[in-house]
Amino acid sequence: VVGYGLASLLDQLGYGLVRVSWVAIGLLVFLAVLLLVAARRVRAWVSGDRPQEPGDALTMGRFVALAKAGSVFGSLMTGGYLGLAAVGLDRVGTEYGRGHVLWAIGGALGAIAVLVGALLLERALQLPGDSDGEAAGTS
């Protein structure tokens, strides 16, 4: 809603449609890949499949913060980019409008990838007996 509102306001003030850069999309995809790699490493540490020592509590706490921030950021950016795409839908018949909508959808897909990576990292951080969010062994 905020992305749609801001883009619509800027368009009505005469600034045109907000451009989405390929650099922004590339950075979102890069962040998603980093989150997926972190999820894979954390899953190996938590399950004990890794021959090294498991991660210490501070490192795991940082991964929790990264996962939470990534999920909030990914969801906000997805909504923002979808709002930008919605503003340009009435001009999709023109080359300018079509390019705007396609780039905004690309940004939304990159943000969805960040969201998925962050959620997978959150899931990897769960302890084996911790399916409902409570610590294993507690009632």
C-alpha cells in the first residue's frame, strides 16, 4: 500500500514512474543467495552433520537477527515493488510503462527470494525438538 501510494503521488506530481535499477535487483538476489548459504551452514551445524564444532551462541544469535531482519525487509520490499508495478499497469501498453512494470516485477521477485532465504534461515535455526517454538525438554 505504501509503495503504491508513494509511487502514485510522485507520478501525480509530475515526476513520472519510479525506476527500478538492475543493480537493486542484483543486490536482492545476492542477499538471497547469502541467506540460503547461511541457512545451509546453520542446518548442518544444528543437525551435527558438520565435523567442526557447532556455532557458538553469539554466532547463532546473529543469524537469528539476520533471519528476522531479512524476512521483514523482504516482505516490505516485495510489497513496495508490487505497489510500483501496480501504478504502471495503466500504461503497460506503452514501451515506458511495460519496462517499468517488468522491472518492478523483477524487483518483487528478488525481494521474494530474500524473504524465502530468510524464512529458510529461520527454519534452519530451530533445534531438532523445537517444532512449536518451545525449547526441547520443557513442558
